[in-house]
Amino acid sequence: MELFDTTIVGLERAMSGSALRQQVIANNIANANTPNFKASDVDFHAALAQAFAGQASTDQIASVGFGMQTDSTSTGRLDGNNVDIDQQMSNLSENTLDYQSLESVMASRISILKTAIGQV
């Protein structure tokens, strides 16, 4: 029997994906005025949903990777930059809430494990 089930491993991967997305969004915001800069995003939700839909093992979930997608098809301004600062701030808020929710669930799961091993 494994100490960490797919839920805890999935939570860890989701938190990693959210942290990566936070970095990408921050980079987008930092380059909002850089000519020809193209905004990027990370869709960690889809990668994890696909892994869980396939009844993946903990090792398979632990190895799920997240790719950064660059939006090179749209140009929002004449200088070639497509960063919509309002959209990026919305993405930042959404991702912050995602991470806080994941953190809360992870804390609950760890608390359950501590109770199970008699450490509380």
C-alpha cells in the first residue's frame, strides 16, 4: 500500500502547475509593453484531467508535465504585442484562487494522514 494516493500526488502536480502558470502570467504582465511579445498560458487543468480520466497510477500522475502555450495567432496592438492586461489580471486572480484552494485541500489531506499515524 502506498503512503500517498493519487489524490495527494495529483494535488502536488496541480500546485506545481499553478505555480508555473503564476510565473507565466507574471511574465506576460511584465512584458505588456514589449513590442512583438506574445502572451503565453499554462493549462495544467487539462493535463491532469486527462491523466485522471485514464485511471493513471500515482507514478503516471507524478510524471504529468505541463506545457506553455504561446498565443502567436493574435495581435492586439500595432506593435505586435497581444497582451491584454485586463485578461492577464483576471487570469492572475483566478490562478491565485486555484492555488489557495489546492493548498487548503492539501492541508486537509495531510491532516488526515497525521491523524492516521497518530501524530495529532
